[in-house]
Amino acid sequence: MVPALGGLAVLGGPLAGRAAAVSGGRVAAGPIVKPLPPEVFISHGTNAETRWEALREVGFRVPNERFFVRNHTATPLIDAATWRLRVHGSGVRRPGEFGYAELRSMPSVSLDAAIECAGNGRSFYGTQQGQQAEGTPWRLGGIGVARWRGVPLGAVLRRAGLSGRAVEIMPSGLDADFVSGGQNLGHVRRPLPIAKALDDVLLAYEMNGEPLPPDHGFPVRVVVPSWIGIASIKWVGDIEVSAEPLVSPWNTQFYRFFGPGYPPEGSEPLATQVTKSAFELAWEQAVPAGGTYTLRGRSWSGRGRITRVEVSTDGGARWRPARLLDDDRGTAWTRWRTTWAEPRPGRHELLARATDETGAVQPARTPFNTFGYLFGAVVAHPVRVA
């Protein structure tokens, strides 16, 4: 570990010219740096949703240039040479800082894992269930699977002298402060139980064999498999390790269930993702009549492996199993396919429902919550046959 925190310098090159300076020597670019071609992404301001038809036959992992983006503010451009990760708090005996080169010199692991926004599928509370939720109107494109490479978070915590009294950690990002309702909430940060931190969490510096792109957390991000995306803090620069429970706006004001049936303070903070399925089709996809049409899709669950996927081409009157194509290990997704024999002209709604290894099956409806988190019901995907 190094003894002092260095300044964060601006990256040179063509990206620097597109950026506007923000506090702390960081640079905000965009709000999103990478190109967002409309045939690949649906733009939501600071966020970009991947179109499912752009994933058809691209392989198990989503290419970096097609991976969805979830930003609270704008993507910062950070110089890895001066970046530092500060580890401190009442739960470590040797607080200090790690540099980028030092982190990369430590033993690494690679993991295929999904990152998914907690609001993925939010729009369907309104379009399918008649109750409009607050927030970005994602369909199902707020998810991506990549191969992440980095250092187990536990290894870094142990180098900092992890105490047996530690109960929670809280990573903080280096993007600009987030302002909501006129209130400055500071850097994006969210507590994580020490048991999860020591289990399978990575401090990742590579994505699909390349250094993290700026929009996905360069130089280092947290990857928390199977949990809602807010836990996987991008551009991490600070980790507090505490012998007491920690709080932030992201586990008190947000990322709880609020609304009818929940207490005023909301549910317990959300953690594990739910089971979902999506077709690799455009919304209102044109499908040729007659013959046989191949349907492809992907299903996933934060609770474990997908064991079964069923598809209906007649609005749920009949279901048939799809063929699973991947050895799902429970941290990513499994691809599947089936055939639709002799589609008849007209408008149809395709349905896919998955079952995970806990026996959880996607339901017909998801109980409403104000922020539209964790929509897990079967989605009716419209297509036009002609």
C-alpha cells in the first residue's frame, strides 16, 4: 500500500476534448463516453439500454461496446497512474491506499457475471400492470454479462488488516456528487455485508479481456455477483470497513420497496436479483408467416442456476420447454432457443418464463412498488406476423 492519496489527472487523447471538468481533478464526459448507435441502444439521458435484438447471436458475453450503461451523473475520466483506492475504518487495523499497479500485481481471478439495474423491467409495471413506477423506463435491456478480471475484495481487505469485528463495508465511487430533489447526496455509495464481501466480490480492472472502458468503471470497479447493480460501484476510490452497520441514501432513500403494503421507511434494503427472461427480438418484431421461425432468448436469476425455460406463442394457453444452451453457474445467464411452427398472420404476444434451482418460477404479476424495482413477472413480447 502507498502512504498518500495522489491527485486524479485527466486522460489525454480524443476523449479529453469531449469532456467538461468537474471537481477533484476528474473529468465528466458526456454523460456517456462511448458511441450510442440507435440500432444498439435506447437512450435514457445518463443511461443507455441495450436493445435485445442487438444481442441476437453475439455470444454468451455482451461486447463492451453493446453493454448497457447506468450512470447517476456523468462518466468520469480518471488517470490510472494517479488513482488510489483508500481502505479505512473501524473494521481494519492497517488503513491505507492501493495503487493501480499494485492491485494488478496481486493474484487475480476471472468471473462471468451479470450486472443488472434494480429497475430493469420497470416500464412493465405500467404497460402490463397498470401502475406507473418512478424512474428510468427500462424494458429488459438494463443487464449485461461480461467476463470480469480482478482481485478478490477479500484479499485487499485482509492486506488492510481486516478485523474480526468488521460487519459491513461501503465502497464509494469517484463520479460527481449526485443531487436529487435539490439535495446533494454525495458520491454514490452503498453498504455491503462483510460475508458477501468476502465471498465472491471482485475489484475488477478488466472487462472481456480489456481494461475497463470509462463508462464501465475504469480504472477499477466493484463487481457483486447476483446482487442488484447499485452494489457494483463503478470508479471505486474509497472503501470504508466498519465494525458497525453503515447507511447511505442508496440503502435508505432508494433501493428498498416503498408504496402500498410497505412501511413508511420501506422494506429491508434490496440485495439479490429476481428471475427474468427476455427474447432476442425487437419490440414489435416482424416475423414471416408460415414455415418455422427460431426463437432465441436468455434467462437469469440472482438466486442460482436456471433449470428450465418454457415458451408460449399463444399468449400463455400452451407452454413448451426451450432448449438450454449454456452451463449456467448462477452468476450470469443461460441462452435458450425453441421453434415456432407456422406463425399465423397478425399480432402475437410471446411469453417466456424461467425456473431457477430454488424452484422459483416467474409469476404472472409482480407486486407493485413506487420505484419499480425487481420486476420479475413474465413479459408479454409483441411481434407482428405477416
